[in-house]
Amino acid sequence: MSADSHTDFAQALLAPRAIALVGASGDARKNTARPLRFMRKHGYSGSVYPINATRTEILGERAYPDLTRLPGPVDHVFVMIPGEHIGRVIEESAAAGARVVTIYSDGFAETGPDGQARQQALVTRARELGVRVLGPNSIGTANLHSGGIVSVNAAFEADDLAPGDISMVSQSGSMMGSLLSRAAARGFGFASSVSVGNESDISVGEVVDALVRDPHTKVILLFLETLRQAPILSAALRRAQRAGKPVVAYKLGRSEQGDALAQSHTGALAGNDAAVDAFFRAHGVLRVHHLETLFEIVPLAARYGGVQAAHGGAPRVAVITTTGGGAATVVDNLGMRGLVAAAPPAEFVTHMAQRGLRIRSAPVIDLTLAARPEQYKDLLEQLLIADWCDAVLSVAGSSAQFHPDFAVNPLIQARKPDGKPVVAFLAPEAPASLALLRQQGIAAFRTPESCADALAVLFQRRHDAGHPAQAQQPGTSSIDWPADIPRHGALTEYEAGRIFQALGLPIARSVLADAATLDHDVPYPVVAKVSSRDVPHKTDAGAVRVGIADAGGLRAAVDAMLANVARHAPDAAVDGILVQAMEDRLLELILGYRRDPMVGPTVLLGAGGIAAELNPDFSIRLAPVSEAEARVMIEEVRVTQLIRGYRGLPRGDCDALARAIAAFSRLALLNAVTVAEAEINPLFVRADGVVAVDGLLRVA
């Protein structure tokens, strides 16, 4: 799409100059009368054409029987008639010059296969005609600056929906209205809102891209049920980053994993939601866990975007309060989200005493009845330039409700450098103080949970390596896929090992021996495994033996394993016995790869061994990753502390581990085949390198 086409599309979607309302009703009580009423109410100055086959006038406006009778072209058509008539409307919309048709009507993909087929046929025809479809099941769009409310959402009945610089994209029409009303009640103004409905054609990513180009939009909010067309969304989010427009997301569906995850430990460990987290993280999206945080974080996102703890460890928050109990609720939530309520060091206590304010070295600086407003302001300013904390949190008690001069006004008056966030939690219900802080661009929270959520999200580590595509290195994007290894389905461990080795991963010395002769040249003691595509998890099938001392022991172990496999998977085809060298290690890890259905290739590093799923401890990224980002992943897996100098324990070769993670992640770059999932479990980390001792790979 050319730059002009992008501009035309964005204008038709977000700021149409002429709008047709197909199915507009003259009964003011009906949903289908709302768009015209709303545009009158909110001062839309463009052309509005009600379309109704049985009326010549609607709510005082001239009505037209169809789109072919309009006196001029339109940018945007809003359709509110039964689905069976919409095909004709698409044809007429194209003839009328419309670039976007929003379909409020239902009866499409959400009804089943037949509805899906009708929806696809509609979109196909619209594309042929050069028309883009928003919906079906879209509750519409709204532009608060122009008054172009192309929506049936009852939220636009409100009188207090002020224009602002926040825009929202929602996959739920009803929740969009709820969030708009909640935010408006707190004084947040909106630029645009878009309900994507079934997302049959125009995707969330395309709407985000249009909002990046919108001069009124400074912060973009997403309410998501799933991710569709991730590559388009990815490109739009990168453009938002470059434009300095923060994106904040709230996504449902944390618990649903689906059958596709059962194939490997990697899928069971991470799930779809962890992959979505990795996607958001890669693109700088601030994913919040609480609904209210979605808009309460906006002042933080707008001013700070994303920050990091200066010392590289857990973010340290200086907490000052006029209510000890209120502060304790936030401190508790900060701890649960990985932040630390930092006690001022002795030198800072002395420094403040010299300035006339006595404080104690405690995780909460309690000023209840102990300081004047000017001292509160001075303490804030000193904290904001101190090097022992990364953020400042002011917790106000009843003074926020009845005496804002004490704890609220100092927040407004204090000099606030851009590099250190300052936020407020108001323990009582204090709407006037909340509104005052909002007007001054200071993030203020009504609950301790949303306050901690916002700070935790703000400090979440950003990708040092940028977008995954940048992790590709010369000469590593493809390998020669061996002719004797299948290009579809599950591989044996021996075959998977050959692929891993071709990527540059160290593999334990192995020989695939005939089950009858067991000829091999691997020195004893050895590990023996039944090699079969039908037995991916050999431990569960009793198909692994370790520490075999000699040939006699090997024969006995193999006979027992074959009997186990015959009972566990009677139809399994056995192609031999994998005889493998015994390897030593300092730590066992799991290295996993999965092509997630929503976000694409991901790579995972986690605690390994047979108990990996019992106590999940992992880090996940979009694949491929660079060695630099692989080192960040290593630090995020708690168990790796055991090889990073914890209590004097021997150090493992983390450089070799980072190289292995980066090499493994390049499964995403294979040209010959598409790898659905792969896994090395365990990957042994040693003092002088790493070695893969078990693995699987499944080709799509």
C-alpha cells in the first residue's frame, strides 16, 4: 500500500468527511438511530447520509433509499441491516467512493462454518472492489475531535466524553464502551476508538498503524481477546515505537492452552499466553494485568515509555506516605510483582536531617503528622535526584480527600526530572485529587493492585537486541536438510540431533545401533535409548537406561526397554537403539522451540530434567535471538544462579550456553522446512561448554 493509500485508508477509518448510515432508523429509541443522534450531539460537521428504503426523512435529515442516490461521495459506510443484504451494500459502497465499510450486523463467522464462508466471500468481493471491511459484529468507530461517532455504543450518550490524546482498539465492543466511560469519569480524554468485531479484514495491526499516523493520538490502548495477523501487528508496533507512541495492552485468555501444547514439555511449560508475553515484550508493549491499569498507566506511559532499574537488579521504589496501612497494601503488591520498597541509606537520612526533616531508614518513609507541605515537597525532590531508588511512590491517606494541600499539591509543585517516575496512590475515594493529578500529567491510582501493576509493567525489561529478525547472522539462516531425514512429522532423537548439530549445537556422542547386534564404538559406561518416531517421551515409556557398564548390561537393558515399549506403544516402529556417551554436568536445562499459532516462532530456556513442568522456571522470546538477548534469558531463569556464582558454587560456561540458545533459535530461519516444535531436554551445562543429551523435533 502506497503512502497516499495509507493516508486515505486512515482518514476513511478514523476521520471520515462523509458518512453513510445504512439501516438508520427514525425511531430515536432504537440502536440504529444512535449514530445520527451521537454525531449531532458531539458536533460532527461532515456530511451524514441516512439510508432507509422506506423513509425520506430521519430525525430531521433527508434520507436516501440506497447508496446509489447520494448527492456526493462518501468515505465511510456504517451498515446496520440484516446480513443477507450486505453483499449489495458492498457493491454500492464501492460505487459511492467508500474506502471503509463497517458492518455492525451479525450472522457471519461467529455462527459456524456457513457463516464463515459468507464472511470470507464478502471480504473477497470487497477487496476486489477496493473496499476495506471493519467487522462484522463491529460496534463501530468514534472520533471525539471531529464528533464522527460512527457507532451504536451507548457510551456516547455521555456528555463528559472530552476529546484527548488516548485512542483505543478493542476486540470487544461492549468492553470498549465500559472502558471509555470508566476513563472519562476519571478525566481521561480520547482521540479515537475502534471496535474490530470479527476482524475479518481490517485487523488490529492495521488500526494501530492508522493511529500511529493520527496527529491526535499519543497513547494507544488495546483490549484483546486473541492475536490475529501477528506480522501486520508487529510492523505497526515497531512503527509506534519509532514514533514514540506507547502501546498499552490488556489481553484475556491466560489459561487456555489447547491440544497443540501437549506435544512437548516446551508447550506445557510456556503455553500460548507466555508466547503472547514474548511478542509484546519484543515490541515494547506495556501489558497490564488489571483492567483499571489500562488507562491509569497512561500518564506514566506518555512521559516515561519504559525505564530500567539503574543498577540492573530489581527496581527500587522509594515509598513516602501519610497512611501507614495504605502504604503497606502497595508495598505488599510491589513485592509480589518483583519490585523492592527501598529503605533510604544512612547518608540520605543524615542529608534530610540537615535539611530539617527527620526520617528513619525503613522501607516506608512515614510522614504522618510529621512534616509540613514544603518539607513533603522537598523530600520528593530529593528522592527524585537520589541514586538509591529508581521510582518514587507517594501514598496519601485522608489528606487526599480533605486536605490536598498537604500530600497532593507538593506532588504537583515538585520538580520532576524525566528519568525517574513518580506516581501516587490515594487510599481514600478522592475524585477531586485524582482529577487534579491527572490534569497535571501525574499517574494516580485508586487501588494498590493497579499501582503496583503499572510500576512493574513500566520497569519490565526491554529487548536489548531489537526485533528478532535482527538476530540473523551471515551464513546462519539455512542449513542443508539431509535427504534421508523426513520433511514432515516427528523425527527420532538421532535425526533431531543431526539437525541440531548442523545448527552448531554440541551433541553427545551417539551411535544408532541395530537392536539385534548392538554394534557401536562408544566407550562404556553408556546410555541406551529406544529410537522410535512413535515414542517422543522415552522416559514415560521406560525406553531409557543410563550408566550401562558393559556389553552384557547393554543387552539386558535393551531387551527390557523393548518389552516396555511393546506394552506402552504396541504399534510403535522401532528403528534401532541409540547408544550415547555418558556426560557430566553442573546443571540441567531445557531448550525449547515452538511455532506458536498466534505469534510465530518462539524459543524457551528453562529448568530442565523430568521435573521441568512441576516448578516452571523459564524465559521465552520470539525467535531467533542474538547471543546478547540469550544472555538476558539466562539471567531470567532463576535456577541458572547455580552456575553464575551462587554461594561459591562452580561456574558454568554461560557464554557457550548463550551461543547454544542463539544457534537453536535459528530453527526459525530454516528455508527447507517449517519446524513446528523442537526441544533439547536436558541440555547439560558444564564448566567448559554445553552438550545436548536428549532432543526431539517435529516438522510441520
